[in-house]
Amino acid sequence: MELKEILLNLKMVMFGGKGGVGKTTCAASSAIWAAEHGKNTLIISTDPAHSLGDSLGVELPPGEPTPIKQIKNLTALEINPKANMTEFKGLTTMNPMEDMGMGGMMEGLGMSDIQEFASMNPPGIDEALAFGKVLEFIETEHDYDLIIFDTAPTGHTLRFLSLPETLSGWIGKLLKLRMKIGKFFGVFKKMFGKDGMEEDNSLELLQRLKNSIVNARDDLTDPSINSFVVVTIPEEMAIAETGRLLNELLRYNIPNSDIIINQLYQDPTELCDFCKSRRDMQQKNLSKIREIFGEKLSKKLIEIPLFKTEIRGYERLKEISEFLIQ
């Protein structure tokens, strides 16, 4: 499917690749094009080192969907993975018995498994729960026709893609644990009249998060809803990372048809000796990309030239869209 068709017909588009290849530029340019072609568009940055606001030339308050004044139908949002997680406080460091001086009662209640599980925190749980908030936002009713993700560099993106699977299993276990604790505290409150105990709504939060993850997983793997656009440059390391990313997209059944090859040196007659050498290197790697990803994997390749000046702000991003939407 051509990128133009993807932006006009799907509900979600994800841009990802190695750090420094121009993911944010391509995502922002595509968002502007879609918005100006009648799609009410939200672009979300999930990269901890945000550059979306810088690319658009605007200041984006962390965690707040911000309409871009000079571009009709476009809203931008930078998600902070270290965002305020107070509503999830206690989900991953649970040991309420110990906090109340009752740690010794756990074995007597046949709940030693809770103590063991309570000490286990999945790696990157703060980022995972922040991601869960994104999923929850997507799965609730909204007015956007299209949501574009500007994802983090490849390593973070791979974890991003695996989160629905990882979190779903982990949260399922955690829900069972919370139910056990909830039943115990129901008895405990009756026995000791602890009516003033603070109400714990974490079970409801976990269930809501799990439902969002399950629904989002279905959306991420549905080619009529989502597509992942890989951004790369014609260098050996970027090609290797692109191959790993494509393997992971296949593993998690994430649809992908387009690869953007960015920062290509152009007319050799206008280049210095150094730039000509760089261009020769790029051309060799470009041939490899065309053979491996274009011919063997039947991916649609979009070639973007290297510009002399920085791509930032509305007018420059519009220039990129002319190459993206061929």
C-alpha cells in the first residue's frame, strides 16, 4: 500500500527505526499532509528524548494534546514515559501486610506466593504503565480520524511492540493477586473495624489497563487499522537494524509495507570529494536495500534526499511531504 493510501485510509500509522534517521521529520511531515487533506490527525511522540515539538517549531506541554494553530486538523502530544504515575502507586511495590506490621501473618494465611510476587517488578514498568495510558487514550472515544506514532529508536520500539503481550500476561497475574489481597482485607476490615482504611482502586485500574492492552493489540495487528512505516538511511548499521525491526514486526504480526530511505546525497557533479565518497557508499548500500527489502521482501521504498539545511517548521516539513507522497 502506498503511503498516501495508508494516511488516507488507516486509523493508525507508526514510524520507527534507528536513532538519527529522521523518524520524527517523516512522521511530522506525514501528519501535516494528512491533516491538510481533511484527516483530523493526532501525532504522538513516545520517544523519551522528544523532538516532535522542535520539529513542528512549537512548544508542547508534556502529556497534553496540543492543537497546532497554523495547521488545521493537527494535534500533537508528547508522552512522558516517566510521567506522574501516582494513580498506579502500589501496583508494583505491594506489601500491605508488611506496611501494617503483619508480614508474619502471610504464611499463616497460605499466601506466601503473594510475598514472592510482590517483590517482582517487570523491567521498565514505569514506561509500560505510561504506554498503557496511551493505549487507554486510543481505545476511548475520540474525534481523531488518524493517529500517527513517532516511536523511540529501534530498541525501545521493539519493547514497545512487545508490551501488549508482556503486560497482558503480567497484569493477569497481578489481577489475581489483587483479588486475593482484596478478599483478605475484606475480612480484616470486618474483624478490626478498619472502616477508615484508604480505599484501594488499583484493581479497577489494572482491569481497565488490561482491557486497553487487549484491544490495542488487536488494532496493532489489523492491516485495515494500522501500518508500521520503517525509516532508515543507506548505512550498514541502519540496514542491520532495519532487518531486526522487520523481523520483530513479523513476529508480532504488525503490518508493514513501506520503508523510507532518508538522507540520500544527490547530483554528484555538485559534491565535494568527501561528499562524493559518501554518495558512493550510499549508492552501494542503496542497491543492497533495494535487493533485500525491495525485491526479496516486496517492500515499497520511498527515497528522500539529503537537504542542505535543517528540516524544521511547517514550510520545510511540507517540502519533505512532496517526496513522501509520491
